[in-house]
Amino acid sequence: MFVFYWIVGVLFGAVLLAALARRIGAPYPALLALGGAGLAFVPAVPNLSLDPELALALFLAPVLMDAGYDISLRDMARNWRPIAGLAVGAVLATTAAVAAVTLWLVPDMPLSAAIVLGAIVAPPDAVAALTVLAHVPLPHRLATILRGESLLNDAASLLIYRLGVAAAVTGHFSVGEVAPAFLFSVVGALIAGPLAALVYLRVLRRFADVSIAIVLQFVVTFGLWIAAEQVELSGVLTVVSFAITVARRAPGQTAPRQRVISNAVWETVIFVLNVLAFVLIGNQIGPILSRLSAEQEFSYLLVAGAVVATVIVVRIAWVLPASSIRRMRFGEPGERAPKADLGLGAGFAVSWAGMRGLVTVAAALALPEGGPGGGGFPHRDLIVLAAFCVVIGTLVLQGLTLRPLLERLGLEDADPVGREVGRARAEAYGAAVETLKGDRSEAADALRREFHAVLAQAEAHEEGLAPEGLPTDEPRRRAVRAARDRILTLRRTGRIGDDAFFVLEEELDWAELNATPRAEA
């Protein structure tokens, strides 16, 4: 019973921290990380643990599926050079630098273990960065680069991580043996993911019930990761390529109700997974510190501090030179980009958006436990502590300062997405008007007048952009609010029961959402 109350209290505390983060414009993982660290010093905390084999599947598979579904394949293709530079080059540079610094400070650590530590702390976390970016205007291309990096850097870092763990456990490493397996892991994942997506879409058509369809999404997410890992494919690339394929093909066959509810469920699940990950790793910090003497504790924290400094400095050193000589062209293709998008300001924004988060936590938790010397993996306690310090350090230092930094840089944005939306909306409304030709009913005439009014505004606009709202949206919202007040009165006076009220409430909810601009919703 105590554990149940404790979990409820942790979730409630996480909700309060997330609300505070939203109020101050900080990434909620930053405050969750601080909360997780605080749990390490709370007495009588339940000793929770997770099977290392399940850590990556539980925490990474849903996050990657969600991120892969939202990424724009077209924009990633247009920005493949800077994305590849960050997702592969920066990961390799960070891994090598962290390994070198760690070996310098801890000479008795095996090279493979030092590389594993480097791979764990190498990939930045998109959830943390994009939480901040949602509150600050940022050039669309920079946001695309950060999203693309967050998808592919996980694949690069986890491939290095897997090789390092295998070398540390088996005690040997051979390039000749690893290269074929590496190619199979990557190429096989890029083939298996899309093929699995095509099969999934055929199966999904048979499930019209929203609840069943959403449960199926999670079953497929975890099942795909586990299956890929069992046949030694890259779980990251398999899940990401699956998600991108589904995102391109599913909208035409997915019911709107299912899509709206599914999005809400996935947002909630990602939040709960972040809470659970930081609680679990915070739960491990207390026992680690209790096993250390004062001298060892100072030594471990010194190494952790050096690793934090290394990951920050290496990212800045990797990005700024490239941006200063314009290798990372941040302007929109075919357009004259604002000067701020091409210079050091954009480079510094990208380099400072390198907060570590859920991926680092999950990889640290997945290290083998139980063995000689208190751990199945060499220097596991040091690696877990260093990884957690990197997460705390980058989320707090960079996460809490990224928003004021971006505001000070004042990076301009030509709003390419907004322009595309406005032009596409005008074309969509034009197609809608075409379907009404020949229909002389009063309802068709009213709808036609409404669309013509919007199209007239688009024609008057210099770029042909249609406004977001329809002329009847505001009156419709007023009418829906009045109708909602009335059914509340009917329910309160007992003239209708709860069952009837809930049916009407849902109808009015959809009507109000349909008449509410996305920004207000």
C-alpha cells in the first residue's frame, strides 16, 4: 500500500513540476530531472528496479515512434547535410572526447566501458529542446534540423553503445566480425521497418474501435522493437522507418476521432515515461552514493563534472565552426534567408540546444547489473552517476537558459510552414467549392458563401494565403457556449440524465473544436 501511495505522490509531484515548467517556459524534463535527483535523498524511498533488457524497449520505442510519426521526410531530405553532421559526426566526436577524458581521469577503466559512457551521453534529447522551442519563435529549418538529429543520433549512439557493451562483456572486439553485423543491422532495419508498416496498415483497417486501435499501436510499437532486437536489427532505425512510413500512408484511412484521441493518449504516455525514467534513475543514485567513501564520492563527481563539461564544449566546438563558414546553411532552400539564420547566432542556438534526456537515462538503466564487484558491467556505478549528472547538468544549465538566449538572439523566420498552410488551405477550400456546384439547396448556398468569403480574402492577400478561420466560426462558438450552458441547466434541474448529457456534451465539444483556431485550441 505504501508503494501505491508513493507512486501517486510522485505522479502528482510530476504534474506540479510540469505545470511550473510550462509557466516559466522551461523544458519539463529539466524539472523532472531535479525531482528525480531529489528522490535520491528522500528516506524510505521504495527500491524500484527495472530489468535492463526492458529499459530501452519501454522508454525508447514509444518516444521514437511518436517523434518519427511527426517528422517531415521532405524537410529532412532538404537538410540532410546538417542533420547527418550532428546525428553522426557530433555523436562520434562526443563519444571519442568523453571516452578520452574518462580514461585520463580513470586509467583503470576499460576502453570499451569508456566508449559506452561516451555513447550514452552523446545524443541530445528532442523532447527537452522542443519543449522550449514551442514557446519561442525559431526558424523552421533549425527546428527541423534538431528534430531530425534527435531521430538519427539515437541510432548512431545506440549502435556504438551495443558494440561497446558487447566488447566489455566478452572481452574482445574485431572489426572484421562486427562490420557485416553492423551493415545487416542498419540495412535490414531500413527494409524491415517500411515492410512492417505496410502490413500494419492492412491490419489496422479491420479495427474501427478507437480503443482497440490505440492499444494495437502500442502493441506494435513494443513488439517491433523487441522483434528487431531479437534478430539483431537496429531497433531505432526499424521503429523510426516504420513510423515515417505509417505517417505518410495512414492519414487517408484513419478516422478523425481516432486521430484526435490517439494524439492525446500518446502525449500522456510520453510524459509518464519521462517521469518513470527520472524516478528510476534517481532511485539508483542513492544506493550508488551510499556505497562510496567520501574520497570515492569526490572522485566520481569530479569525473561526472568533467563529462558534463565535455559534452557541452564538444557540441559547441562542432557546430560553431561549421556555421561560421556557412557549411550549415540554415536558410530555406531557394529563398533568401534572414542574415541571422546563416551566421553564428543560428549555430549557437543549435549548439546550446543539446540537452540530454530520456535516451541517456534509458541507456544507462539498460547496462547489465549483478556480477563481481557489485555490477555486471565495469564501472557501472560511475557510468550511471555520470550519465545522470549529464542529464541534470545540461537540462538545468542549457534548458533553463535556452529560451532567454533565443529571445536575445532574435533569429528571424520567414514562416515557411505558415505560408504553405495558407496556400494549401486556399486550394483545399477551392476544391470544396467545386463539389458544391450544381447543388442549389439552402445549406449548400450558405456553405458556398462562406467558402467564397475566405477565398476572396486569399485572392486579396499578396501571397494568396487563406485565413485560418471561417466567417461563421465566432458566431458558432458563441452558439455552442449558449447551448452548453443550457444542457448544464437541464442536467442540474434533473430534466435530462447524465447519459443524455454526456452524448450532447461530446457533440458540442466537436462542434466547438471545429470552430476554434488551432492556436486557441
